[in-house]
Amino acid sequence: MKSKIKWAALGGLVLSFMSLLEHLFLAKSSASMLQYSSIAAFTGDLNYPEKPGRKGAGYRKLWGKVKALEALQPCANTRSMPYPVPHEQNNGFIYAKVHGDFEKIKASICDLVAISRLLNATLVIPEIQGRTQSKGISSKFKSFSYLYNEEQFISVLANDVIIARNLPHDLMETRKRKQYPVFKPKRLSSPNYYLQDVLPKLNSAKVIGLIITDGGCLQSILPSSLVEYQRLRCRVAYHALHFREEIVEVGNQIVQRSRHVEAHDVHTELTQFRRKQMIKQGLIKEESVDSRSLKANGSCPLMPEEVGLILRALGYPPRTRIYLAGSETFGGQRVLIPLRALYTDLVDRTSLCSKQELAKIIGPETPVPLDSFEFPPAQSAKQLKEWDNAGPRPRPLPPPPDRSIYRHEKEGWYGWIAEKDSEPEPEPEPEPESNDLRNQAHRLLWDAVDYIVSVEADAFFPGFDNDGSGWPDFSGLMMGHRLYKMASSRTYRPDRKYLTELINSTRDNLYHPRFNWTLSIREHLNKSTAEDGIMREFLLSSPTSFLSHPIPECSCATLKNTEIVHSRKGSNLQILYQGQDECPKGLDQGLNSIESQDDSADKSETPEDDMDLGPLESDQNSQPFTVLTSEQDEEMDPDD
């Protein structure tokens, strides 16, 4: 009996071994059918190539330059003559305090320099108020130098405006006694306001103060006679306002570690904050807020899941590295789960930099005081015994009689919904504690790092761009900088209203959309990177935020006027280049040499590299949509 059991066990082992060999053989033979094995994917993540080797048509459509905009080049130098150098014997000094977030600070400083030039005044380096003035902030970096390089700021603008680090001693005493005029200009103030209202006070007092809180103090579109002031704003924004060395070093490190990268901006304003600002600006009424209608109107940011699906529809493979600028979104990492399911290589500054590297930016700070609360000491055995022998306890008082709940005692939603139908006015926010101000100051530094990475990214997709409301935002400044620095870089300028309509049309088949839906997404977004997107931004952003659309004043064209005139009449190309000046010959020749190298590289490609992006199935079949590229041929599935 025992020998039979042994033979049965041996037979079972042999069958198990043969089954294991069969499974290994099947796995090896079917490995070629998989898109990439787990080992290949793991090693590929560790050794991510800086540039893919094959650069066919599919690669160019995802990462290449936009040919229609290659003729548009940055040119913010002065062109009108004469443009005299400022003289020390001017009308006086302008002392400014700037409040706001990162984007407001940048726009305000650019306007301040233009105003100083307009009033022929010496500009004292602006003070960045609030966050950088709180207790405990690094003593090494203060106010303006907390973000920007003062030496660069002064030297670049030496031929435009005289800049002083501080007021002269006698004027400083006047300032301490508050004997000089102080103005609080509104956003988009006209040049006449400064020439008629501010300049007389400056001439008499020799020093004035400006307090800027709304992200700018000069109108966006200036008269044609003041075109040089537009170019001056570009020189300030893109040449004079350089971040200090520590920020630039960390930003460049992240750029090197994150190549090949697409930057996705998730600087989506929190729902309540954005709602308050829209109410304040009169865009919506407090009692008529409808989130669905706002979403359908394009007034809400795209959700991370929607951005992921759009990028997949464009053809970006699942292993594309995406850098999240402003990853502290409303809801935290939970909101990013759908995007991370579509793109696993999702990174931000915290995943690409160590805590020690990020601490170098902050500098030495006063340690945050620990909580001073102390628990009372435990009672000894002797004290407890005395308490037990203290005699009878007094009887407790009866409960107080019922009374009505006063209005000031009601809190939250239940407190006011029963009193009136509309939401009450938001209460003034309490003065933040020192630690909160410190965290807000750090946020300025993180925005600066994200700004550097986003400018250098191979492609940029905004989560929330300027929608014509006039409020300066991170995405708008970023797209304006990329448009100025390299207009042909792949920067998507989506129409959120149109994309929302497309997404709602396939809501039931969001992860398996039809072929025509994918074509509509691609057509719209590819056009948004070229003339159509530029013209749309010109109509929306230029009237309210010049830095979001700094052309045609701050650019030139390598195209000759004859080429522009002979283009199709009324085309976007003709409209875009009609008002552009021709670039200097030296710049034109340098660009031609670069283009010749690119052309030679394109000719060396094999025919199979020119495989176009596109699904192979038709809409009539109503089959699940599949993106086929040289790198990817898998379905849009959240679990891939």
C-alpha cells in the first residue's frame, strides 16, 4: 500500500513538472505578442532614453516643432528711434509693494517697470509683501531676492529704467513719517491715469508709493505710440526677471532628469476660490451658480482623467513621462488616480528631487516653535487617597432651561440654509499664522521651479488657461513665455468648451470612443498648436493679459513680406504675419542653418518611420478605438 502511494506521488510530481515546462514554453512563445514585457518595462523606466531613436511622422506629430510657426522668432529689442537712455535727473522715485501669487507678482513687476519709464522716474526694487515678510523666513533671501536675481534685474534694464535698491536717506525718513502720496491703482489702468493723476504728485513730492494687489496696474493693449513699452514688458518678463541661482539650479536638474517630458499644468484654482473671484468680477451672480452650466461653458478646468484621455487620443503612449506643474490640486493625490492609471510615469518636483535639494532653495529658516501645551502632572497616590476621603460631593446643578439658538451660533451650511435661500457673503479670511505664511512663501518657490520645467518641456498642456476673464494665471503666463521663446514649440491651446462638448458626447464610451471622436480631438488640438490656437489666444488673452500673448510687438518674422502677401488672402497665416517686422539678417541666417540640419535628419529616416498616427478601425463598425503608433498599439483601457 505504501509503495502505491509513493508511485502516485511520484507521478503527480512528474505531471506537475511537465505542466510547468508547458506553461514556460507558452509564455516564452507568446512574449512576442505582448507590447512589452514586465522586465523590459522595468529596465526602460530605469534607463529612460533622452531622445527616441526613431523620429518619423508619428514622432514629429507628438514632439516636433509646429512648422507654420517656425518663422516667428523672439525679438524684444528696441526698434523705434530715438530711445534715450534714462538720466539720473528724473522726476523722482517710485516705491512699490506687490501682493499676490506667483503669476500676479510677475505681471505686476513688468507693469511697474513700464510705468517708471513712462513717468521718467527711478524705480526702487519692488517689495514682495506678505508671504516673504513673515517671521522665520530665511534671512538670506528677502523680499524681491526671495524669488529673483537682483543683479540681473538691474543690469538688463540699465538702458531702460534707473533702478535703485533703496530710497535715499532723506526720502526714507519722509516715507517713515508717511508724508508721501500713496496710490492703489486698479488693474488695467490706462497710461493717462498715471500721466494726469500720478505724475503731478510725483513732481511735487519727488517720491510716491504704489500698492498693487490685482496682478497688474497697466492696461494690456497700449496705443501704437507706446509700442516700445510693450517690448519693455517683454524684456522685463523674459530677460530681466531671472530666478535666483538656487532655484535655477534645481529647475535645471529636474529638466535633465525628466527628459523626454510633457508638462501638464494642473494649476487649477480651487473651486471656492475661483467662484469667489468670478462673483467679485461680476461674471456670475451668487445665487445663480450652476456648476454644470459653468462646466459646459468652458469656465471650469479639465479634470485629470479628461486630460489623460485627451492625451491618449492624441497618441501619447502610456509610458510618456508627464511632469505635473502645481501638483497640489484640490483633493490631493486622490484626484490624480485616473490620470495615473492612464500614464504611470507621472512625476513632479518631489519625485525628481530629494528633500535636501529642495531645502537649498528655501535657505536657513528659524525653526517652527513646537506646541507649548503640557499635560498636567499625574496625581500621586497620596493625593488620590485624600480625594477619596474628602467626604460627600456636592449635588450637580440642574441643566439650564432651553433657549433659542442665536444666529451667530450657527455654523456651516446648515446654519444659513434655513435662514435664506442664497449663500451669505464670505467672511473676511483671518490673518494667517506665521507658519501658514511660511508655507505660502514656499509655494512661490515651488511655482518658480515648475515654471522653469514647463518652459523647457517638449510639450505643454494647460489644465486651466486664460479664458478671457482677465485674471492672470500660471498657464497663461507659461503659454506666453513659450510663445515668445520658441513659438514653434508644441504648446496646446485647447478650447475647453469645445472639448467638454466632445467628452460629454461620448460619456458612455469614454474609454472606448469611436473613431470620429478621436479624429475630432486630434484635429482640434493639433490646430490649437498652430495659427488657429494663436488667433484664438489673441482674441481672448491679449485684451486682458499682454504677457499671455506677447505678439506681434515682441516678435519678428523670418518670412519676407512678399511671401506673406502671396499667401492665401484672408488666411490665418497672413493675419498672423501681416503685422510682423522682418527679423535681422544675422538671426535669419542662423535659423536657416538649423533648419537645414533638421531637413537632412528627416531625409535619413526610413519609410516605415513615417507611419502616421491613427486608428485603423472605422466608425461604422462601432468597435473599441485603438491608437496605433510606432511605440504603442494598445487599447485605451484604464487598467493597462
